[in-house]
Amino acid sequence: MSPKLSACWVALGPLLCSCALALQGGMLFPRESPSREVKALDGLWRFRADFSENRLQGFEQQWYRQPLRESGPTLDMPVPSSFNDITQEARLRNFIGWVWYEREAILPQRWTQDSDMRVVLRINSAHYYAVVWVNGIHVVEHEGGHLPFEADISKLVQSGPLTTCRVTIAINNTLTPHTLPPGSIIYKADTSMYPKGYFVQDTNFDFFNYAGLHRAVVLYTTPTTYIDDITVTTNVEQNIGLVNYWISVKGNEHFQLEVRLLDEDGQVVAQETGDQGQLQVPGANLWWPYLMHDHPAYLYSLEVRMMTAGPVSDFYTLPVGIRTVAVTESKFLINGKPFYFHGVNKHEDSDIRGKGFDWPLLMKDFNLLYWLGANSFRTSHYPYSEEVLQLCDRYGIVVIDECPGVGIVLPQSLGNESLRHHLEVMEELVRRDKNHPAVVMWSVANEPSSALKPAGYYFKTLITHTKTLDPTRPVTFVTNTKYDADLGAPYVDVICVNSYFSWYHDYGHLEVIQPQLKSQFENWYKTHKKPVIQSEYGAEAIAGFHEDPPLMFSEEYQKALLENYHSVFDQKRKEYVVGELIWNFADFMTNQTPTRVIGNKKGIFTRQRHPKNVAFILRERYWRIANETRHHHSVPRTQCLGTRPFTF
């Protein structure tokens, strides 16, 4: 990191200390219930980027102490969204440093007067480092751009007659060798070539480093004695579904818990009392992936009611899917049946919004997944929004849940400081996503330099720790190194391999794909005796470019490349290959380089979700595979998203 941008962090001093109000427990998704209310703060926020030379003017002048408009000119900025593509200012699109957001919220009177109520501020995603104030008082800070964090602000909003609160959030998108993902600041010191103090953010990943408040900011309430966390694991024994639960309560040691499991018709199928136990469901409806069963994605509702000696009670409902996951030497099993991943890699990326959450776009994507016959995707290369995983639970789309460990290529990114943060991120990820039946595997990194000397200890520690956090799911990381050079492969449960034969090397030579791909699979399996997923493969195609014989960047070349891969997949999936995930679902934005024409064009859909020719090839293939591997009768290709009631 540059001296000046390093100072952005160091100079904050006590502001970045541990905050007494920061929550240390669970991270349950905010849901309304008889005891809980949720107030979304989506909409237009005041916004200001700190363009000062050291990027510290906002802290030096304490912009958080008064309304942001009093510090100088502000913009209206939509939340959720990335800030980069909203305006016409080129310097804001590529801005590195601190930006400031502010929003005033009107609170219901009972929130400010009821001492038996907690008021919590939750930020679902702020990329990358965030510092938060309420009414000028620092309440929480968080490192990491893809996972939620919270602060109990009850004392601040219940301390006087005010019925509003001013939320100020400062966000720094600077990436260092120790962040996830990592990066570095490069100063251009030659003043004959560059302006004085000129610097750029350098990264080793191939997507644009969008920044801002990418997901919802909400206020929600709970009683002062409340359900803090719920952990659920499931199993099946002799046609009996088993739901094991552990519940954490905070605020009072004296409470009672009633736990009920309801089916989709609202009928109670099992009930228990106490903070841990097992619910048994004879003849349980299992959670099956899309296209693997006549009735996929069956969800029960776990209702938890907490009561105390006084009038305080709390109520929370958690969707639960009963299913098992297991890995053998050559198979990936869901509910004891072989499962084959035929799916995609994605990005949270779209025009204008950047990485901002958007319901219409999300529903379009899920309809396209159903149309395609895709049963799975990987959250490349960071955790996606919780709403995405909720839809996967609901629609039976299997998820490989990946942390932001992408672009780890520098030796300093494999040291103790980076490892400590990486372990913390995995803890946050598992804490957030542990109860989703759609999540069947954790991915701790994508294409790290795992052949470097420190990598063996780094990834052994990381993978082992993740398995202790959640022993019910397999762990992988995604590699692009040689089978005999990867120091992390011995510790994972499934080998995930990225390869781009006839694209990043042997340019244009489609004839080399099949022998090279066969050799890849055979060497990985012979060395490690573990199931293999082709976690990335593909070619760029600019929509409307046509060449025959096929030439690179034409739609014909993309089609021909995939067909060569598919020929080998069809041979090896009879043995130990358990999945294929195309790169990528849709075109997406990247940094500007001579090899990227307004972003990466490897999508089977354009960035606007229009299909390229290869989408129809992949659709034909995925539906054929689904009907070959399905455990019940085949289905016509008319699937669309259902109309099951869905609550958040």
C-alpha cells in the first residue's frame, strides 16, 4: 500500500478500535415476525467522495459530526448500487479512497420509547472497509466487502426525544496485499510522465472492483431478550428426516424455548422444547436439486418461540431443507444419490448498478437458469447476497459458496496477516450461510498461487479450519495449477479445476482441447483419487461476430470450443468427473485492458441477458443430462419458476 493510502487507515486511530456496540453473536437474516420489525433504508442517500490528496479530509474535518451537506457539495446516490457507473464523472468511476454516504431515517415512536426493544442497524454489504456513525457517534467498523455486519444502536435512539437518526457510512475501496481480494497501490513517480502523486490500484483478478453500498441497509428490532442465532443440521435415517438444532439466546439467562417444524401446508410435523434437540420427521419430504426429483426444493419452516418470565417474547422462523451431502472417491452424493453439477459461474454484475442488488435482474437470472436446465452455480468469486441463496433454497439450485479469496498471487498475501483475515472471512461466511440447504460445498479460494512455498501451510490451515466450522459440508478451492504442483489439493474433498485450452494458450487450435483435457482429468484423479469438477472453461464471443471456419471471439469459435470440452466430459462423467460449470453465465465488466472489449465476453448471455448461440447448445446439453441422470421420470423443457409463497 502507498504511504498516503496507508495513512488513511493508520490516522484514524481510535475510530477503528473495537466498538462496544458491535454484535459478536449470530447473523440471522432480518425477518419480520410478531416480535420483530424491519425498516429498509434503500433509496437515495447523500454521497460525497473525498478527492483530497491524502483522502483524509473527511476524517480531519469530521464530516460525520454534522449533516454531510454542510461539509460541501453532495450527490444523490442510490442504495443499493455501486457508485462507479451512476454519474458521468470519469474520476468517480475509477476512484480509490474514502467515499461518504448519509441517510436520515424517521423512526416509529415506539422504537425510541420502548426500553424492552432493541434497535439494530445492519449493513448487508459495504465494499471494502466501512466505518459507521449514528448521530455522529461511532458504532461499528468492518473489513470485507461481501458479508453483513451490525450494530445495536438502541441507546443512541432511545436517549432523548428524537424520532430520527442520521446514519453516516464512510467506505474505503483500497485493496492491499492482505485484503480479500488482495491488491496493491502502485505510484507512478516519474513526473514527466504522470501528474504528481499519481497512483493506480493494481489487482490480479478479472472483474471490475465496484464499490459502495451494494446491498440493503436496514434497521430492525428485537426484544431485549432475543433469539441471537440458530444452527440447523439435517440427516436421514431409515426414511426418517432428522433436524438437529442449536439456539442461542441473549439478554437473559431465564427463558423457555418452543420449537416447531411445519410442512409447506402449515401443518406441525414435529415439535420440541429447549435450546438444542432433534426433530424427527417420519416419511420426510427431502430437499432435492432442480431436475433431480419431481418435487424439488421442499422447504419446512422451523418456528422458534422464546418466552421469559415477563412480557418479553421473541419469534423467528427459519426455512429448513432436509437433505444429506457426501463425497466418495468418485461421486458427489445428495440424499445418497449421485449428483452431477451442470451449471454456471456467475458474477453480481449489471449495467449501471454494478454489483448493486436488484430484484428484477435477480429474477431474470433465475428464470434463465431454469430455462437453461442449470442445476447449480458457484458464487465466483465472493459471497453473493443472502436473497440469492434464499432463492436457491426455494428453487433447488445447488451452490458452491465461495469466499473472496481471488487474486492471491503475491508471497505477502500468504503470510500470517493474510491468513488471519482469511480465517475470519470464512467464519463470517459459514455463520451467515450455514443453514441454507442449497449450499453443498465451501470454496476457500480461486486460482491462488498455491505452488508457492508458504501455500502448503496456508491452505492446510484454512481448509482444516473451515471443516471444523462446518463438518457437514465438503470443502474445495479452485485451482489452475498442475496436478503435481498444487500444495492445497491434498486437503480438499473435491478437486475443482479451471482450464482454458485453446484460449489462453494454443490460441485458435481447437484440435488440442480433447487430448489436453483428457490428460488433465487423468493426472488429477490418478494423483489425488478425488472427484473432479471442471469449475471453469469457456471462450470469449462478441455477440454478432460470426466466422466460419471458427475464429477466436466469434460465436462459432465459442460453440466449437464448448463442443470439444463436452466430448471429454461425456467420457469422464461416467468415471469420476462430477460437474461442469461454464465460464460465464453473462458478460461482465472488467478493468480496461487491450484484451478486454468493454469487459469479459465469455458469457453465454450478454450483460443485458440476451442469449448468444452457445446458450442454446448448452441448454440442449443440460436438459439431456438432466433426463439421463434423473431419478424419476423425465420432464419437458417448459420449466419456469413456481408460485410458492415466499417470505423474507
